[in-house]
Amino acid sequence: MSPHKPTLAVYKFSSCDGCQLSILNMEDELLDLAGALDIAYFLEATRAERPGPYDIAIVEGSITTPHEVERIKEIRRQAKVLIALGTCATSGGIQALRNFTDAKALANTVYDHPEYLHYLDTATAIAEHVAVDLELWGCPVNKGQVLEVISALLNNRRPNLPAYSVCLECKRRGTICVLVDKGIPCIGPATQAGCGAICPTSGRGCYGCFGPTRSTNLDSLTNILTKLERTPGETVRLYRGISGYAPAFREIADELLKEAK
Amino acid sequence: MQSDRSPEIGSTVAIQKNVFNSLLSKLKEQGYEIVGPHVENETLVYAPIAKLEDLPRGFVTEQEAGSFRLVYTGHTRYFDIIPGAQSWKQYLFPSRAELFTLRKADGTWNMETPRPTAPAYAFIGVRGCELAAIQIQDNAFLRGDFTDPIYRAAREKAFILAVNCLHPASTCFCASMGTGPRVEGDADLTLTELEDVFLLNVGSELGRNILSGLPFESASAFVLNAANRGLERAAQQMGRSMDTSDLPDLILNNLDHVHWREIGERCLSCANCTQVCPTCFCWDATDTLSLDGNQTRRERVWDSCFNPGYSYQAGGNTRPTIHSRYRQWMSHKLGTWKVQYGTFGCTGCGRCITWCPAAIDITVEIANLRKEIR
Amino acid sequence: MATHVHSHSPASPTERLLEPVWAEVTAITPEAEGISTYWLKFSDPAVAAAYTFQPGQFNMIYLPGYGEAAISICSDPESTSVIGHSIRFVGNVTRAISRLKVGDVVGVRGPFGSAWPMKEMEGHDVIIACGGIGLPPLRPAIYHIMNHREKFGKVFLLYGARTPKDMLYPTEFEEWERAGIQVQVTVDRADEDWQGQVGVVPMLFYRFRMDAPNSVVLTCGPEIMIRFVVYEGLARRVPADQIYVSLERNMKCGQGSCGHCQLGPYFICKDGPVFRFDTLQPYFNVEEF
């Protein structure tokens, strides 16, 4: 292996492995990736484990245990560039639902011996614990975006990641707006593009797994969505989905709940 | 009296509805890819069609600000449906198109430019507002000093069968924009659907050629009258209207008005209005570079003045607020477009009203701006 | 109905969509911290022979995989064997340009845009007021004036930089002075060696007497500076149609097609970047327009 190739380490924190699988699912591009990078640590892909420091560390998952808090700090020390991969790593993910409730009560309900568990009260994004150089959203991430980010790092350029809404991806692929056409609640207008509008194209509303856009108007969207609710509280549940702990979605859902009280 | 000679250009003939299938077959034989309105996945799209039965016979659309519903009423007309979100723009100005691919070999970049390979499209059922929109995009893409090769490749070959609009939607305001419901622009054939027959006005040699050999009769005064009455009724039934008498000055003299901020509170900046608009032409170019840095593919994609990156340059964003983006859009459509190209950038098709999730209505906003100024 | 466009073969230059021609970097001149001049020579001799530009115009410089940046041409319009571009390294593309070496190849499209009104300026006094990276697009106009000095009246260059170290082309000022251009410079912040003016560019208007009705003002630089230069010009009764400004927006296509650089009815890449001020006046002070 050429000594000049940048080294890559891929780590898993609290997550489902789906984002790592998106890397492995690349098939056609995986060989190029292995050709461009020296994969030093990627348990999902290879048993080889070589010690750091690494040029690029990709981290999947959120921080949910005291041990993970320590581990991510060590990884940060070992990594020149740290990429948070996927919605767990960027917003806390689905397990961040616990942040809205009492984690201890949940543990007592689920486990016979909760005293053996070592957990934090919250599931949080990597960036809440260490400096992150690049965030890639999605549940799971889009493999094209993963390649784009790695290509950008290797070639020393800014990655081309869209800052606009999912609406543009719907229109570009000819998908008819499910919100307007069918009255289906959809938070695509406030969600970052990148997925390719998978859900609306399958006739479902977007539930925001790529996270909120930087430039959005959640107050107005909320007014629209609350009128379309098929069951009470549907809007809150939409915001409090996979990216529910992302600040923009979290705050608007909190506001709605406060108003409901 | 049936005839199988060629009709004169400018004349109007009547054909039995089932003859339309022969017309489509003829287009197909001549190599056209035929596209038209079609119901797919319970909604209305433009898609390839092969026969009259592929058209949305029996369907109507109910359109309101922020709401679209496809409804089956069982009526017997093929061309009665008012368009949905899609427009012919997707064929002439595709949402994504490769510009070129560069490959690096021995330190030099070699360019591969795909020759524009657009098929010859036959557009079936182009409304007056839509034909006007195509002509507006012609002004932007086929200028004297610059012609867009992708657009030109598709546009030059396109066969247009236009349709006079007899039952406009409640979001339509083409009559006040002067683009409909009667087709005013140049089409190869212009169709009016009556209960028993299609009337076809022959607009070009190509249209005449497609009709030649098919059984047609010259349109009687009776059916021509029926068509005219229908079109007059349609103009009166138009759901909305736009007063253009004080445009573009109303907008350009009030760019600092507080009304823009008020719209900005409702606007999602989602860009839907610009993407469904049949005249919006903005685009962006992107590079996709291979991991080894030796190959890049340059593409063009639809862009929008509502996108945060649209007005970004080193040093900041020219339009950081949502209201400034909405103002850019509307002041372009109904204001500066006229300075640039001599027409408004709006044809009154109503798509931006129907497909705005926030139900922002361009006709209402103009009326309100006018009211607030007085 | 099909529409017919005449006389454009697929390769016609007016029909190329972002297709660059190639040019080699023949020299790189560091000008100031974060700014260097890149001298480009077209790889195809036929392209090089045919290439001309007017003062004030710009090229789109393309780095494959990175994208394009609009860069003003800063060299002598009557000497086009190599074309100069002073580039500030601020964005994705320009930072990649900063890593280029002599001998590397870039894509070029252009020249694009409107020019300084060199012909209309003849017989007039000329005031060139610029700040920072606003000088490079004016340098071709300075060279043109020097090449045809007798055609112009008095010529003043009012130039400001943040600090003395940020000043562009200082070694040329003497030559410009010798050619009869009065050079007045100022800095926002002086260092210990600086003996000259400290302050903003518009302030330099107080340093000389002008024949306002007979003067043409050319200005380029930060938007706030342009505003005050225009104000000083108008206040001294320079007619609005004798003030020319060069504006910057995110030019992408250079052909008035992609829409990005619009300011009101204008595509800055095609109708500008140089505008006669009276044509801009209605839009110039509208916030976020």
C-alpha cells in the first residue's frame, strides 16, 4: 500500500450501522475508494486494525454513554479531519427521542436489571462533544454525498452539498408535491436536499431525516401542517422524528407543545 | 363532405375523435416522441402517450391556492384537464443535463461533449398559457447573441399541438395576461374539443402534412360558432385576474415597501413556485470530480432565486432574507422581465398559486400591494 | 411549432455552454497577502491570435472539478500574448487557483461584459477611484490611457488599500505618474513606514481641484466605497451619466443566461459589470436587491 495514500478510519457509536453499510453498498465505487484511501480501521469492512493517527475519521452514531464521551475525544485526537456521518452523528438520531422523556424511567421499563446499564440521559450529536470538520446528514446517508465529501477532501476543495430544500429534488425528478396534491403532511420544504426525494417519490411525506435547511421558515410551515393533521399532534411527531433533536426542529416542536398546553 | 386532401394553412377542419389516433400514429411514424397529459400514480403528469385513451378523459382538476386535486367525474372529453405541476419546460430545458465530461491524460484535459440528442417531441395539448411560456423561454434561450444548445436541440424539432381551453381552473388568469384561453401563439395544429368532434386549426406546413391523408371535413359555421362561444365563456369563467395596467411600475417604484416583508413571513423559500413556473429559466452548474481527481462531469441543473446559494458570493449573500428572495422573484416575473425581454415573465397559468404550500397567490399579493400604496 | 435558429453550427462560440478553452499559467506574480497575478497564455495559437478584450471586461477561469470564478482582466489590452488576472484567494475556486504552479493549465471563457467607456472619455478629465481588489479591473483602462495619453485631459488615480502591504502594483505608480497620471493613495491603517494618507478613498476627492462638468469618474471596489465615491462625484456636480461603476455579483455563465447575477433588469455579467451610474440609480440603494 502506498505510504502517500491518506488513511481512513471508520467508527461506530450508538447507531444501527446503516450509514456504514451505505459506504459498503457503493459496489462500483468501493474499489476506487479503496484505491484512493488506505483503510486503516473499519470493522464493518475489514478485520485489519492499524493504530492512528488517521487522516480522515468517519464517525457514525450518537453519544449515549459515558464511555462514548471518552472514546470520541480520543478519536478526535487521532484524526486530522473528523466527519460526522448520518443523522445520529449530526443530531442524535432516533435514539435522541429519549431526550424528550425520562431516560431512567425508560430503562426501568425495558430492562430487568437497569442497574447494569451505563448510559447518559441524552443522546447527542458528535459536534456537542468534539469539534467536527464536516457533517453529512441522512438516515441513512446518501452514498453520492459520501463520495463527494471524500473526493472533496482528497482534492482539497469544498464539497458540493446542497443547502436548498427537498422540494427542488422532487421537482427535478418530476415528483408531484404530495403536500399540495394529496394533502399529505410533508416537511420537505424545510428539509435539506441530498436524499433525492425518496419519500415523496414513493407517495409519502418527507420526515426530515436530512435535517433542517439553514434558510427556512418553520413558523409558516407549521401553520400549514397543523391544518393538514390527520391525527392530533401529527406535526409535532413529524418534527420530532429522526432529526427531532436538531435545534430548529426541536425548538418548533417545543413551541407547538407549549401552545397545546 | 369528407376529404382526404391536405387542408390549407390557416383553415380549420373537423375530425372525428377516433381519427386522432391516426394522427398520433402518423406522428410516431415520422419519428416523434409523443408526450401529453396522463394520469399516473393517481396524479396528473406529462408523459409519453401512444393513443387517445392515454389522455385523462373523464378527469378534472380542482385547483386552489396551495391545493390540487385530481377528480374523476366521468365526462367524455379528452382535453378538458387543466395542467398540473409539470410543464413542457421539462423537455426543452431538462432539469438535469450533462454539459461535458473532462478526462485528464498525460497532464491535459480532454473534453467529451455529448451532442445534444433530444428526441423530436410532439407536445399534445399545449394550452395558450403554455405556448406563451415556451415563447417566453425562447426569448431567454434563443437570443441573437447567445443560443442555448440543449434548449435549441429540443426546441427546433418540437411539434406542437395546442389546445384551446374551454374550462379553466379557479387559479387561472391567462385572460388577463393575454395568453389564453384561446391559443394565440404559433402552433402546428390548434385543437378545440367539442362533444363529437375535434376542430383543428392548421398553423404550419408541418401541421398540414400530419393531417394530409386523414379523413377530415371543413369545419361548419355551426361548430366554429360553438367553439367561439365556448372560448368566450371560458374567458369569463376565469377564476382569477391580474391587473397589469400599472405594471411594472407598481413593483419597481415600491421595492422598499413593507408588503414584501409581510409576504416573507409566509413564504417558505422552498422554491416550488420557480420550479413549477413554465418560464423560470435559472440554472446552476456543478462539477462531480472523481476520487482520483482525473475525471469530472459538468452538469447543469435547475436552480432558483429562492435557494440560499443562488445569490451567494465570496463575502456574503446578496439576498439573505426570505422576503428579499420573494421580491426578486416577483419583481422579475412582473417587472424587470419586461425590461429584459419585452414581455412579462408570467403567463397566468396559475401554477405558482396552486403549488405554493403556503398558498401565496401572486394575483392577491399584487392587488394587496396596490391597495396598500393607495 | 418548431422554431428555427439560423447560422449556428454546434460549435459556434455563441452556443457553447460553459465549454472553456485552455490556457497555461506562464507566470505568477505575488501582489499582496492573499492576492497574486496569474499570467495566462492560450494553448491554442489560433485562440491566442483571435483573443482581444476591452478594459473592464472579465474572464471566467475554470478549474476542472472545482468550478469557475469570474476574474477581471488586469493587463494591457494592447498586449494580449499573455493575459493578466489578479486573483484574491477567498472562495472555493480561487483557493484552488492559489495552489497552481507555472506550467499548469486552466480553462478560460471570455472575455465577458461591458467595458469602461474609453472612447467617450476622450477629451475629458478622468478620475479613477478604487479600493482594494477594485484596482485590477481599472488597470487596463490606465494602460489604455497611457497608450493614448494625448487623447485625455487630466487623469487622477485615487486608490485605497487596507494597509500599505495590501496595496496592489505599488512599483508601477512611478511610471504612471511619469505618464501624467496623478496618483493619490491612502490606507485604512498605516504601518510605521507609511508616510502617506490615512483614510478612505472618497476623502481623496478633497485633495485636488476638478473640472467637474468635464470629468468622467470610473470606480470599482467595496460597495460602500462605491456609494461614497458616487456621492462625492455627484456632490461636485459630475453628471450622473459621466460616472461609471463596476459591480460584482456571483457571475456564473457570463452570458446572461443562468440568472444568478441579476440586479433589477440587468444581468451584471452581460449588461455590466461596468454601468453608467444613471442607469443603475433606481436599484442601487434598494436593500438586499
